[in-house]
Amino acid sequence: VEPTNGILVFQSDFGLLEGSVAQMYGVALKIDLNLKILDITHNIEAFNTWDASYSLFQTCPVFPSGCVFVSVVDPGVGTDRRSVVASTKAGHYVVTPDNGTLTHVCKHIGIVALREIDESVNRLPGSEKFHVFHGRDVYAYTGARLASGAIGFEEVGSELDIGSVYCHPVPGAKINDGRIEGMIDIKDPHFGMVWTNIPISMFESVDFGSKIEVEIRYKGEIKYRSEVIYGKSFGAVEVGGDVLYNNEIGFLALGTNRGSFVDKHNISSGYDWLISVTRIKDGGSLYV
Amino acid sequence: VEPTNGILVFQSDFGLLEGSVAQMYGVALKIDLNLKILDITHNIEAFNTWDASYSLFQTCPVFPSGCVFVSVVDPGVGTDRRSVVASTKAGHYVVTPDNGTLTHVCKHIGIVALREIDESVNRLPGSEKFHVFHGRDVYAYTGARLASGAIGFEEVGSELDIGSVYCHPVPGAKINDGRIEGMIDIKDPHFGMVWTNIPISMFESVDFGSKIEVEIRYKGEIKYRSEVIYGKSFGAVEVGGDVLYNNEIGFLALGTNRGSFVDKHNISSGYDWLISVTRIKDGGSLYV
Amino acid sequence: VEPTNGILVFQSDFGLLEGSVAQMYGVALKIDLNLKILDITHNIEAFNTWDASYSLFQTCPVFPSGCVFVSVVDPGVGTDRRSVVASTKAGHYVVTPDNGTLTHVCKHIGIVALREIDESVNRLPGSEKFHVFHGRDVYAYTGARLASGAIGFEEVGSELDIGSVYCHPVPGAKINDGRIEGMIDIKDPHFGMVWTNIPISMFESVDFGSKIEVEIRYKGEIKYRSEVIYGKSFGAVEVGGDVLYNNEIGFLALGTNRGSFVDKHNISSGYDWLISVTRIKDGGSLYV
């Protein structure tokens, strides 16, 4: 178990239009004035625990070990979902309701230990009468205590079976009949790229500049079918053109040079958004 | 008077689309590289000093004593409204134009001393020719000097009568003819809850799970009337259902489980938005 | 060459809806846990290197010397634009793609030395296979190393000719036939003011309260023509009225008291948006 380093990193679906996030800061600083506080984003889509999970997976790996992440996307606040702290293989801690937020960390990074937050000791004193803001009263409070060294991981609460962590299904990509078939894991809500679950290791033999047939289906219906250049970056195609590329964390992605692939083609993400990519070779379609 | 702790917390209506907020950071860091800078929000509704005041009330109490808050919602910038620093009963300082921002801090937390900022000494050197950015030139500058210990509270400027602080009216909730009558103080601009001015102390005898008759009127017209479950949290009702609950700072609030009460019912906040709640007992309406 | 001070300031067009910005934080903290990280804004208009440049010019001057700014508006990511670090006359460093971001710093502040980032040493180890996130892999990494003192400015890479920095044209304002003629450099995306390139030094002889004739043309067509009060601040005119004023960094600007000049008059910014201002004297129009 890694020692913590005094860095506390928040993410939530609270937005930054009012003072909820700041209340979490305040509680943390009351624990220790010297904590270093940062944010991933507070604009996770409301109640979307899949996106929260993906965001941790996207972001945590570049942080130094010993950081404590507090993730609060908590549609079930005040109900009986568990509150947990996961210790990860990367040496990080994630403090969160156990409602799916740990899905990608569990699958792609690895959880080495899991504890249930014992609210009889790890809860903001005086907050017992409040039931709608565990982000402040339980998660920020516990995360700050952990990050500051006021408590060790063992003092979070009783140990849980790692296998009991609540995970959404994470379908893998497959090679099937000369195609790689996967899904669209997430879309970039700002620039409008889509990121697939196809690891670039499956695409290693393909040269940049190759033409690839890409098909996207939603509930069986074709929403996009095109020959796309596999480029190093967006500039590999003209402005407004689509490009297949390797994203920043090692998966195939689709974007539009200086535009939004999502808006241009009305594409979204999730289990129902399937993608297949096929290398076009000598006039025919063949992947391997 | 509490010593300051090196933590400077900003809020404003400047937004984060351009560099105004960052200029306040820069001025502060030029005073002292070691200041710890945080934000409540910079998305207070433009020119809305009531919301700015409420935001401080919502947020400050959880912060450690010794923090300096700089609040800049300043529709009268460059005119003759006073610039002040309030020392609060919670051991905080609030640096702000005296235009209503201190309303809720004064009413609910308490101000123990008030000083007018003497711009002949507490103003960014060289800024005399600028008249539109006191947030940078006066408030951030003075707040940073105070937070860093470069000046003490007495050096802010001359003492003012606490009673002279500019406050908006703050109507209280009342029990009247078996109903509790209050107003909607504020709406959550993100999730869409509404928060009333009815303290939960007025509701202590009511059990969670009770049915409550809620009526919201705007300028005399009924905008919402429904029997609502008084729940611990949103999960007390089905998805899409309305719930009456205790908010995170001790007042009755209304929300919609995984939805926006504000959008669903076209409800807003302010003096003209009145609410009454009545416990339904044995088929009749009776509060006490 | 100024020593760095451990402060790292980011700006980008990444938005804050997902974890790109946080990945830059993470990379920086992995270099040095003690770095102080702040943001100007991450809402620069997508791909707009002019606005990025203006934002640095607007913001940097108030920061203490020794700060390192990392600016990532990078439409050409993964193509052959240079990656540079500029050392400025104000004692700051700017780490950026050399695509126009340094325009206003170069023109108005001054660059004293320029170096090209040598990616063979100044690139996040293991990131060689990624080509779409130089903000993380090159700029945040190099900026953090510089800010922390892990490398000195000389270790960024080989020295470049200062004159080779990529700059957009920066037209100056001129006095012509009794008028001051300039352009609208930028609009405030939040409150809706427009800022011109007319320095207030050209307006020093004009008294506050004077009436000024203002004309705004877009591609030759008059988009706004009005007599406007030259006021100290917005409060110099009634609510909803237009005012000509000195902005926070020393240029003439136009705003609407408690409203948006941009929205009210459909005005924008850029080379095609020209403005002329003429002092009205004794019934006639005469500037000097």
C-alpha cells in the first residue's frame, strides 16, 4: 500500500455554476491547510457513472503515485450503495460511491485492495443530519484525511473482497472475419472525437496513410460508413475531413480535422454504438 | 480578530471564458508566491449580488478559519459604492464591494468588524488609471495582502459601523394557520433544485416518508401545488418524481429525482417566489 | 534569463468538460509534487491562435516574474510546426507551439530569447507513440521541468532567431483626418465588451464625460455609428446605454452598462472589424 502524497484530485457531475465543489475544498482544507487540491472535471454528464469511470481511466495514469482521487457521481446519494476506497496498482486511491465509477480502473489498471468507508468515524462531524451531499460529508472528508495522512488506508473501514466491486460490463474488441469489431466507449464532449475500445496493439501492423473502411452501427442501423485515412494526427487529412487515429491513451479514435466528428455525423457512445474497421488491401477487404 | 492562513478564495460573475480571473490570481501571486488560491465559482449570474451573497453563506462555513474570501460581483464598478472587508464570526474575511454581497453572511453567520478599503494604500500600484477592474486592482490586491499577512485587518482602512453594511432584505419563514410560509431563496443552476428559507428546525417533528402539501406562488399565482414525499434524499421517490428534503445547509428544498425541478415546473427564485408547506394529517391539513 | 519560481500557468482551447487538462496537471506533478498550478482559461475559441495570443498579453503582465506559461491552442498538432519556449522581457516563459500564440507578447511585451523544444529529451517518456496530445507530452512536460528547475532555459533545446517567431500581423491604430482609426482586437465572450487596438495614450487629452462619435465597419459596411459618452466606467451611462471607456490593460473599449455590446449590436472582432473614434467639438468633428 502506497503512502499518500498530499495531493487530492476531485471529479464530479456537480458543475461549477455554484458552490458545491468549493464546499468539498473547504472540508478538505479544514482537515489540512497544506493539501494540494486539483480537479479533473466537474462536468461529467449528470449521473453518468460510466463516463466518470472512463474519466478516471483516462486521467489517473499520468499522475504520480500517492495521489488520492475523489470521484462523486452519485445518483444514489442517501440510499444504500456502498462508499468505498480502492487502492490501485498505479499507487493511487479512489474514494467514491461503489456504483460503477471503478469499472475501468478495475479492468485496465487493477485494484489491489478495497475498503468500505466506515461513516461512524469517516464522516464530517455534525453532518449526520444531512443526506444529500456525501461528496462533501463522506468522500471529500475521507479523501482529505487519507491524502493528508490523518488516517492510513486501513483506517478507512473494513476490507472488502476486490471481486465485489460494482463494475459495468466492459466489452472487448474482437477480430472477426477480417474486421476488428468494437464499440465506441466515449465521445469527447468538447472537440467531438469518438474513442473506441480497440487497442492500438490490434492495429500495429497498419501503416499511417493506409485507407481503412470504418462502419458505425447503432442498434443494427448503419450510421456511418466511409473509407478513412489512418493518420498520425488530424493534420493528415484536409480541414473538415475525417481521420482514424491513435488517441492519447492507446485506442483507435475517429475525428474530423478542425471539426466535430460527433456533430457532423450524429454519432454518440455506449453499448449500442458498435464500430468495425477493416484494412483495405489490393482492392479487397482484409484485416490481418 | 483571527490571523489569516494564506488561503485566498475567489468568487465572481466573470466567467472562465477569458483571463479576468487569472489576472486576479497574478496580482495575488505577485504579493506572495506561497498563497494558496481556490475558487468558489466564477459563474454567479451577472450582476446578481443576492446570489453572490447566498453563495458565500452556502460555502464559507465549511472552510477553516483564517481564510480570506474575495467576492467580486460589482455592477457599480467605478462608481461610489464602498469597498469593504468584513471580519466574520466564523473567523473568515470577506473582501467585496459593499453592494449586498454580505447580506447572508451578516444575517446567518455574523459580522464582527467592518473596514473600508483605503485605496490610497490598498490598491495595485500603477492601477490608478484603470476604473473598470477593481476585482483585480483593489479586491484581489487587498485580499492577497491580508491573506499573506502583508497587512493586518486594521491596515485595510478605517473602521465602519457594522450596522452600515449594505444588506438586501432577508425575509424569514413563518408558521401561519397551520402552514409554514417562506420564499425560494435560490435555485441550483446545475441540477435544478430549489432551496427555501425554511430552516429544518421548523420541520424537526416531521418524519421522513410523510406526505406534505407544497404550494409555490409567483406574484399571487399558483405555479406548483402537489403532495410531495418528505424524503431523506432523492432516492426516496421514483426517478422523475418530486421530493421535499433537507438541503446540505439546513433548509427545506425541493428536487426531482434525476431531473430538474426548476425545468420541470418552471420555477425560479427571489422575493416573488413564495412557498408554503403543510403536513397532511389524518386526511386534513395541519402543520403543528 | 530569469530563474523560474515553481508556478506553472496553463491556457488552452481544450475546455473543462473532460480530462485533457487534468492530464497536463498530472504530468506536471509527476515532475515535481510541489509545483503550483493555475489556469488562465481553457475556453479559448477552438484553434484560435490570435485569441490565445491576446489572452497571454492580457494576463501575463500582472504575474510575478519567473512564472512559466504553457499555452496549447494547437490546430497543427502532430504536423511540423515548431514547439518553442520564449523568454520574455517581463521575466516569464511561454511554452507553446509556434503558430501565432506569441504574437502579442512579441509585439507588446518583448521576447528576449527563443528556443526550440528538443523532443528527444523534453518529451514525456513513453509518449513517442502518441501524436495528438503534445499539450501533455511536450508542452506540459517541458513547462513543468522548466518551472521546477529540473532543466534551465538553455536545456530546452537549440536557440532560435527571435525574429523567426511566427506572428500574426498586428495593425496599429492611426490618427487620420481628425479621427483615430483602429480595429477591434477582441471581444469579451462573457460580458460582451469589445476591445480596440487604440491605446489610451492616444486619448489622453480627452476628458471623461466627452461625447465621442464612434463608427464600426465590417468589410466596408457600417455596423454601428453613434455618439457615445467617454466614461470612467459602465456606471457613467444609464443601464442599457453604451459607453466608451479605458479597458483594464490600456486600450479603448466599448461596452453596454449591465448588457452586452456584442449581442446588442452584432459586433465581432478581427482584422475586418474596423473602428474610428472622433471627438465632437463645438458642433464639429475634430480629434486633435
